[in-house]
Amino acid sequence: MSGRPGAHESTTHSSKKNNYAALYTQLQVLDKNITKLQKNLQVTAEQVPTFHNLETLHSSMFLVTSQMANQKKKD
């Protein structure tokens, strides 16, 4: 131990201060990521109807292609 009284408390205080600063930085990054996630979820929710339309279009194209292939086999 150091010969100075209170040296350990000073080191502990400094260590806590550094830990809180690091935690604060991590919380800022987390907040930024959550905000970005919320925006991405909003965009995705807005695009759901378009995805549904695209799914319907692809299904229709698949059915028509299948019917055409089956008709060629019969001919």
C-alpha cells in the first residue's frame, strides 16, 4: 500500500470514473443502434404491402409458366 492516506480511495474513484465514462460511451452507441433499428423496422413495415404484391406477381408468373409447360407437353 502507498504511504499516503487516501491513495487507495483516489485510485478507486478514478477507476469508477473511467468505468462510468466507458459505460456512458457504450450507452450512446446502443442508443444510436436502437434508433437505427427503429427506422429500419418502420421502412420494413411500410414495404410489407409491396412484398405481398411481389409475391402475388411471382406466384401468378409461376402458375402461367407451369400451365404453358404442361400445354406444350400435351401438344
